[in-house]
Amino acid sequence: MMIIGTPNHTLSCLFTLLTFASQAQTYWQQEVNYTIDVRLDDVAHVLHANETFVYHNNSPDALDTVWMHLWPNAYRDKHTALCDQLDRMGKLKLHFATDDERGYIDSLDFTAAEQTLVWGYDQKHSDIAWIKLNTSLATGDSISISTPFRVKIPSGKFSRLGHTQQAYYITQWYPKPAVFDADGWHAMPYLTLGEFYSEFGSFDVSITLPRNYVVGATGSLQDPLENAWMNELAERSLSTALAETSSPFPASDTETKTIRFTQSRIHDFAWFADKRFLVRKSKIALPRTGHTVTTWALFTPANALIWQDATSFLNESVLRYSEWVGDYPYDVCTAVDGTISAGGGMEYPMITIIGNCSEREELDNVIAHEVGHNWFYGILGSNERDHAWMDEGMNSFVELRYMRKNYPNSTLELGLPGEKKLFEQVTDPHRTLSELGYRLNARRNLDQPLSLSSDDMTEFNYGTGVYMKTALAFDHLFAYLGEETFDKCMHAYYDEWQFEHPQPKDVREVFERESGKNLGWLFDGLIVADRKVDVKAKQLRGDQLRYKLDSKGLFAFSVTAFNSKDTIGSIWEIGGTQITVHSHYRKVNYEIPTIDRSIQNLTLPWPNADRIVIDANNRTLDIDRRNNELRSHGLFKRWKLPAFEPLYGLEKQDRRTIYYSLAPAWNNHDGWQAGLVLHNTIFPSQRTEWVVAPLFAFGSERVVGAARIEQHLDRLQSNIFRNVTFGVSGRTASTFHDHFANAWYQNVSPYVHFDVKQDPLSKPWQHRIALRSVFLRNTYVAENMDGTEVLRNATDQFYYEVSLRSEDKRKLHPTRLNPKITATDNWLQASVEVEQAWAYNARNKQFRMRAFAGSFLWKSDIGLRNGLEAWGLTWGPEDMLYEHAYLDRGASVNFLSRQFTQQQGAFKTPFLQGGSDTWIAALNAELDLPVPIPIALFASLGSVPVTTITQEGKSTNAEFYYEAGVGFPIIKDAVEVWFPLIVSQRIADEETFRGRDIGDRIRFVLALEKLDPTRILRSMKF
């Protein structure tokens, strides 16, 4: 019997909580043993199955309810937790999927002892269910529960479970009980970002499918005939397959086969089936126990060239993880070539599926990582959803160690132009890649604590934090403890917690006990908290080193001493002050102390050192190493001349860098310009960023250009602001030039930005409060034919602006709100701009709406100085604050006059009407057409007051204007071309009066300032 809702088990939960409060610290865990018979229908893409599981209650509590995971239902519709998460990540395929592409599980009928059990779905999640037991399950007792079930297999383009035609990836596919441990039930919806937590037990799975399918699965194959066939496939030559670039799916055999896999001491079961699979087999003997592991590689003909040595990668992975963590306990380890939407690879007990790889080293890397999950997840069964760093992070560290050993001469490759020179100083490419990823968000204070639940993290922070930062943190620990002690700790952790569910405290307890050291600097400072630590060398006198930690808390770092060019030695220091860190389930709170900027002293064992380097081997999580070197003598003890590099580069470890490039430019008033762009804006972001671009204009014979400097307080330990930016920008360019006159503007704008700190998932809106002033000087100079100046006129104006920019960038329905107040000495105005978009297909084609309203709140008797200070439904190549770049600022008749920016009324049609010195209102709409090229329909409706004077007197009424047409938003808001086709009568009458036709309406957007690469890195949000 099935019920929608939640069972009435309040008394049971209360009893459980009371029991938890009083029970001793004895560890226990449940056990679940499965028997499953499943048949594949490869025409309808459906599984028909029967399952029996025996649930052993080893807890101190009697259970009246068992919570279940029905994870195929995650693909049922657009209202599941999986779809919500994919929507947040900007992956809209499931949201807009057809019914045929979706998946689900049904035909469930839970029974025990031939009696029907009442069950129902969780009120919120259709992939979570509960089973009400007919009688309570006492401590030490077990119950056998059976059910038929049917799974409609979804498309493989969404997440892990799926199919690509007749290639099947059968994962998270059967009903399974949630974990019940000392913290209670862990019923959780299926997610792509955030993995699993399941009970250990045994599996006995029989799979029926057409005979010509090759199957890889968890467990050991029990069928002699199938084993013989697999061995035969493994002996076949690859010559035919290597000649093929692709292979169609052969017809399914009319005869079926049933193959059986069994395994104990595992907590999940996955299988993969494809008629195209080629097979390779090998074996590896483990050095400590002599245990022999059979390795299998199953791959498609299209990838045969890169996969032909995959078993050697499997062997090496099993060998190294056994050496560094603990012996592999199973008889088989398999890697499968397949399509996976949830990442480059995905692990299951004894088997992993690997996505597309372009070269052998990449394939070896992915196989090593995924095979490694047999230890970190498979054998050490931590809660991946709540403590992802314990499996993904610790595994990524061992992967880092693996790649260092097997590819010591590897080069860092990111596909960037000139990267060979860019990365020539990188000595540890495997670690450097993780460090670059971590610093991208950490330098901008956008990172999150590793201890957060995975469903509380952004996709980017999950990758750069859980994977990369944890790997860096444990590499930091590896360097601090040394290889022998670290391996001792890791082996002890494995030996004590294999086939159990360790918690974060258990990792710490083992490592501190085995090392004999307090590791709070790691577990409290780098995992629970999101500290950014900067160690600064301040002074070296004799054997006394003075240094400063730019963060509260403890931090381990090495100091290497030199005498002349000779290395004297290295020591490790634990610097800083202890802080108290608090954590609880799903969220993290920790004390935010005042930053201790006091200088600390370290006595070195070398009195003759004339130079020291902190973290000389680049093994700590120091956020900035450029202040780590110090000399005892010389004029500049802590400073080195900056390096000069062309174009762009990576941050150097020992000095700052100035980048330069030639900068040609052109506008109609200055003509061709040439000069240099100098900047320090590199990867990762800098706290002080500047760019200066002086250019000589050959037409106006002036020095023109732009400059900007910003100071980012982006290591704030604040609950209010993520970053505070102080900056000033300036630019100058000509606005008129001929033989006898020149005009130009100078714009200088100091500003401060306050970026509000938000939880990026629960509160996805990003808020920026901005204050700025703009000094604007327009200069006009007239000359005689002999070049003598006869007239010079300069006008100065100050503008002051306060604005709020709030935006939700989620792709499904991005929103932006921008209220603004602007003032001068003559007037005060207020405006609000609202933008809302709705994606309507998986390719992120959108319907966009924009609304704008503005009004003058006050004007002096002087009023407006010029038309640029008025409201406008449409704008040409001009703007009041001179903050946009135009090819011909102020042009009205030539081709370049067609350039415009979509501000205020944002009409695309050029017309002279539509100005106002009181108020304005406009509504704009754009609809992307569902075709591959960027083409959109648009329409605008706007209103301004129009005053009419007649014999009866003066009257003011709202006049409405409209337009519609088609355009090409090639790069949204930056490069666009628009063709207005329909306009309101007043606009049409003006065009007739001015002798303009429909072709004169064509306009384009070229917002070069939005393509500024020195701004893009800082503004990128993930």
C-alpha cells in the first residue's frame, strides 16, 4: 500500500533522540544484503526487476520505519532536487526534456513475510520514500523486504543513470535503504553535485539481456560461459577496431543470457552494457599480501587507440593506492569507456566509468582518480554528501601523488596561446593546476569552507575547493609530516575504518594520534574555515626571523635558509594564534576575531643565514608567496625589481610582474592611435590592480587613453561584506578635430564598491552598493592658420551617484535590479532599471524583458546644461558621463552615428523625439529565435511627457512611442546589430520629414569597455 506523505513516527524519533543522548561511544552500523534479478528491454529502454533486501538492525534502537532512496525518480520531472540543482548550475537539459527522455521508477510493492507494507513518498522529494514496518525491528534483528520495480532509463545526457541509444549506464537504479547511523536517518534526494552514503552489505545480482551485450559490473562474475567469452574477447586483436573511427550499434541478439555477479563488503552496485565494447584484461599482484587483482578495460572502437593500454593504468592505480593507503581487498577492478554527464568519470565499487579523454596521460589521470575512489568512498564509506572532502579531496591528494610519481616531467597545458613560455617556470604542474583553480575564487573571497555539505556549494567551489583545495591541504600536511609519518597515518586510518563510516573527527583523531602533533591548523583552519593565510617575512637579523600572519589562527609553514647560493637547511614553524572553530550539520559557523597583525619571532638554528625563503618548495596554502623572501643585507631586503612580460602571464612566486602590449586604436576624432597598455592584472586576481594605456593620436596630435587603479579588501573576515573596492579611473579622448579647432574631454572618477556577502545557493542574489563621483572637463581650443591659439574654453562639471546593483544570474530566469540616484549642483534625479529573462529551451534561448523609469526629483532655476543631462528614449554615440567608448562620439549623420548604447529608454530606432526634462518610462522585450545563430525579435514601448501650446493654453500629456524588429545579439550587450522594421506614427512622420528611410534605422552596439580583459577576470562569477 502506497501513501503520499510522511509516516507518523514522532514517538519513534523522540525515543531515538533520547537514546542518542545517552548511548555510549560504541560504534555500530547497519547491514543490508541484496538479491536482485533484472531484465533489460533495450527497445523500450526499461528495466524490469525484483529485489529482496535483508536489513540488519545493529543500532541500539528499535525501528518502525525504513527510509528508502528511489533515485531514478530524480529524472521524473522538472520539480525534483536534481532538476533544481541542474537549473542552478545553468544546465537546463533536464528542465526542458521530453517525456521520452525522462526516467523514473515505478511498479513498487513492498512486502515482508508475504504481508504488504504501507509505504509512501516523502512530502518534498519523489525520490525519497518510507516503509512502515508492521512490527518494530528490534536491536539485533533483521527483516527481509521484497518488491518488484520497473525503471524507465533516462537519456544519458542528464547525469549518471542513463543510456545513449543502446549503451547503458545503470547506476543508482534500485530501491535502497538510506543510512541510519548515530546521527539518525540520512534520507537524501539524488543530486549530480553531491554524491552518496549507503550501508555496507552483500549483493547477488542477476542480469538478463541479449546475448551479444558485453557487461561490466560491480562484483565477481559467477558464470563460467560468460567468463570464457570475456576472456576470448580480451585475446582478440585490436587491429580492426583501431581502423574504425566509430561503430554503429549492431542489432541485438534474439537470444538472451542471464549473468550473475556477487560481492560482499560493498555498499552499491552498478553495471554497464554495450554491444560495441572491446575488452582487455590483465592482473596485478599486491606487494604486501601477494593478493592478485584481475583488471578489465571495456571500451568502444572509437576510443581503442587511447584505451589499448588502459589495463596498465588500472594495474598501476591499484598498486599505488594499495601501497599508499591499504591493500585492495577485492578480486576485480574494471574501467569502462562511456558517456557521462556528471563529470570526467564516476566511481562505483570495483568499477568506474570514464568519459572522453584526448590523450594517454589524461586517461591515466582520470582512471587513477576513479579507481582511487574504491578506497575513498568504496572501502572508507564516508558520507559523501555531507563531507565531500573526505572522499573527493583526500582521493585527489593521492591522485596528485600518483601523477607526480608517474609523470614527473609533465607540462601544464590549458590550451592557451603561448602557454609553453607562460608555464616555463612551473616546476610542479600537477599541484600548480590545483593551486590556480583554488586561488581563482579564494583571491576574490568567493570560496566556501570545505566542511560545507556538497549541496550547499557552488559547482565551481565544489571543484576548486573539495577537489583542489583539499588535495593542496593534504599535500601541505604531507610536506609538514614527511612521507614516512604521513603514510603511517594514512595506513592507520585505512586499517581502522575500512568497511565502516568514518566521520571528519575520526580522520583527525587518527592523524593526530599517529603523528603525535596538533593538526588544528589543518582541520580547523583550512577545512572547517575558509581562511586565506598570507605569511610575510619582515626582518632577518642573525638567527632571528620576524614574520607576520595576515590571518587569525595557526598555520604551518617551512623556512629555508641560504648562505650566498648554498642551502643551509629547512625547518617547519607553527605560527599564529589559536582560534575556536564551531561546525554543525550542513552549515559552518566559526568565530571571526580581529585580525592579529602583530609581528612574531622565530629563532633559526642557523646564525649565518643571509637569506631566507618561506615555503620555498611551494607546498603550503600561503595565498601570496611574493612576500616570502628576505635578505639580511642590502638596500632592498624584501623587494625585487618587477618582471616585465608581454601580454599576460601567471603570477610569479618571488616578485611582481608588469605586463605590456602594443595597443593600436582608432576613432574618428583622434584618428589612428598607438601606444602601450601596461597592467598588473593577471591570474589569479591581485589585491591592487591597475592598468594604464597612454596612446598618441596621430590625427589630433594629442596624448589620449585611459587608466584605472583599484584596491580590493577581499580578505575581509566579515559577515556583511565579501569585498570592498576603492578605485579611481580616468580617460581622455577627442570629441572634435579639424584644421583649426580641437575639442576633448577628460573624465576622472573615484569610486567605492561594497559587495554584500551572501550564501550563493540559498541566497543567489548578488548585491553591490556603489558610490562614485565623476569629474568631467570639456575643453575647446580654436587656432589660426599659423597654429596660434585664439580661443580656449573649458567647462567643468561634477556628478555624484549612489546605486545598488542586485542580480540573480541563474540561467533559468536571470534578474537584475539597478536603482540609482544621480546629482549635480543643479539637479537631482532617480531611476530604476529592471531586467528579467526566462530561458525557454536547453540551449538557453531566452525571452527578455526590461523596464526603465526615471524622474527628476529637483532642478534649480538654471536647469539642465545640455541635452545629455535629459532623459531619452533613444541614444546615439553619446552619454552624459562619458563612460562609454564610441568610434565617433556625437556623430549624427555618418555611418558611425549608428553606434549606440542601450541606456534609459533603450530604443533601437534613432529619432530626435523622446527627450524629457521631467520623467521617462520604457519597456523593452527581446525574444531569441530557436535557431543555432544568435537572432532575436524585439519590441519597445516608451512614454515621455509632451507639452502642447495652443490658443487655449499649455497642456502636458504622456506620449507613447513603439518599435519592433529583428536583430543579431552576437555577444549580448557588447556586439549587436539591430534592424527596426515597425515604428510608431510619430517616429515615421519624423523620418519622412527628415528624408530618412527604413535602412537608416539599422544600428549596432559595440561596447568595447565590456570586453576589457583586465576587468573580466575580476568580475567572473561561478
